[in-house]
Amino acid sequence: MLLEVAIRRKVLTFKKGAAMPTPAASVSPTGDPWLLTPGPLTTSSKVKEAMLHDLGARDHGFIEINRRLRERLVAIAGGQDSHVCVPLQGSGTFAVEAMLGNFVPQDGKVLVVMNGAYGLRMAKICKYNRRIMRILETPEDRPSDPVALDRTLTEDREITHVAAVHCETTSGILNPIEAIAEVTARHRRSLLIDAMSAFGALPLDARRVPFDALVASSNKCLEGAPGLGFCIARQSALEASAGNSPALSLDLHDQWQAMESNGQWRFTPPTHVILALDQALKEFEAEGGVEGRGARYRENCRLLVQGMRALGFETLLPDALQAPIIVTFRMPADPRFDFETFYDALRGRGYVIYPGKLTVAPSFRIGCIGRLGSEEIRGALAAIEDTLAEMGVVDCSPYRPLGRTGS
């Protein structure tokens, strides 16, 4: 197979190249490092292999794949009797912007429930689209507050929509989306969910969690390739959104109508990404869907947190607030610890982590998602231990201001 030849050549190049890793290095079957990040992620060989085919946008087989994808994505959300799926070219942010621009009309008012960078991004999108907006913010290390939401919706009758993030990967915190949905529904407002880092691994069923729109992407917990976002929308709400979109390319209603009429995309589709997602969904279903995928990620998270704490690192969040997606660790106070050196040394050993995005504390992040299991997590922990020894770091506890103890 072409992919097998490419893998053998890439591994050979990796082993013979000038930037040869340390003896402790670990690489995936393609010779690439393991990605312990929030996305893009390590994908399976079969997902990569699926992209070796070229299909025309009007090919009957491709149209059938699109139909199948849309049905499967709606089923994951439990929306078969009420919701439809509208795919969209681009990253997850494209889908978030499309959701906010389509479902919040010009005379509407959206309350952005925020506790991190991705809530902040939704607020920024609303400003760009000139949508009336209000912010309900909690600190990055605290979950969104349904009680404060209830109070805000009671006080401000002009709010028509609530926008919330299910899992905020700025910190890795799991927000109480079911409670947020219950409060929003009780006040008869519309809920819009950014489920980028949760969809496919954390349960969210439209039959129990009322929402008008939810957006996610191909390259997170579904373990496909980046380049495709999608919106799971209540059909009645999508129909009512006609004419709201501030941009032609992001018009979800127009995209939906086109796909309903002939199964085709309005503009050039990301064919290879769609083929990869089709294969990724086969693997998702074989693993046991949300339950099976979530179980593997939870075990990855457990092993990671346990191992990092044994090395002396401190997590930003207590276990009760931690989603099994990405974990934030406080930066060690040891003066010999330098993040760039730490990052490069781990990269040389075959593991890619992520810098922090917090304002509350210096930090870095390690992901639990993608085509990773316990073997890769243990390998990463061993690489971290070797790297710390190489750097001469003996104390991984974080800096604490005078008079402050605990996390």
C-alpha cells in the first residue's frame, strides 16, 4: 500500500536524519511525534489512509458519504427526531462564528457564559458581527455558575440567547452544561453550545439537554483530520434563522437547504477531510461510541494526573472539575525549569505538549485525547521524568505568593 511505503520511508528518514532524537524517543507508526495537545491530534493509520483517495464533489459515492456523516453526527447528539446536521468548511472557530451569526438575529441579545479563552472568542465574534452582547464571567479555574445565570436571565429580559462552552480547554475545566441548559430552557431562551472539545467523548443528549444549536469539529474527540466544522441544530430554530447570517460562506441555513435539495455542498468541500471523518466515525462506533471513547480518555487522564503528581507537579483543577480532555499543570518554581527547554526536549523524545493559556497562573497543558492509550501516556511520563533529570529540576511544585497555601 502507498501509505505503508510512505510510513517506512518516513521512519527511515526520522532515524537517519540530522535531528535524531535521544535513545528514549518514541514515535507513532508514521514516524511522527505523539500529539498530547487539544488538536490537531494523533490520528490512526486508517484515518490517514482514507485521505489517499480523490473524489469529485458531485460523485454519487461522495454524496452518499455526506448523507451518512450527517445522520451519524445527529445520532451522536441524540437529535434524530428534532435536529439536523449542517457541515461547514473550516476549523471549529468557523463553525462557532457561523452558529452565533445565524442563530442570534440583529435585534437579539446574547449572553456569553465565559470562563476562558474560547468564551472570550465567542464574545469577540459577537462584536465583529455587531450582535448585542452581555458577558457572564467566572475565573478560569471555576466552572460557569448556573445560579448566576438564573439571576441574570431573571434581571435582563432582553437576553434572547445564551452561549456556553461545554469543556473550556483554556484550563481543561468541565462546565455544568446540563444545569446551564435547564436554567436557559426554564427562562424560555435559546441555548447555543460550543462543544468542540467535548463532542464524542462527553455525553450530551438533545433529549435531556435542550439546545437550539451545538457546534463541534472533525479533529477533536472524533479523531478525524482538521478542516471540517459542523452544527447540530434544532430544525425549527434553523428554519427561523433564514436571513440572519452576516456572511454568505457562513450561512448555515443556506448550506442546509442546498444539502437537503441535492446532497451537495454550495462551495468546494474538503473531500479528503470528509473521507477521513467517515473512517474516524467507523472507529468511533467500533470503540463503543461516546461511552467507549470517553472511557479511554478518562483512563488516559487518570494515568497522566497520577504520574505527574508523583513527579511533584500540581494540577490547576481539583479532580471533580477536571474534564478528561486536557490537563493544566502549574509551572514549577524551580529556577532550572524553563518551559521552552522542557518542550523541545519532550519533542525530541517524541511527545508534543501545549503551552498554557491562563491568566490566573503560569502553566502548561497536556492532552488526553486522540489516538492515544495508556502505553503512550506512560511513555510521555517517562520522557518527562528523563527530561526533568536532564534539566536538573528537583522540585516541580509551583511558585506561591507569601501567605498562600493550597491550589
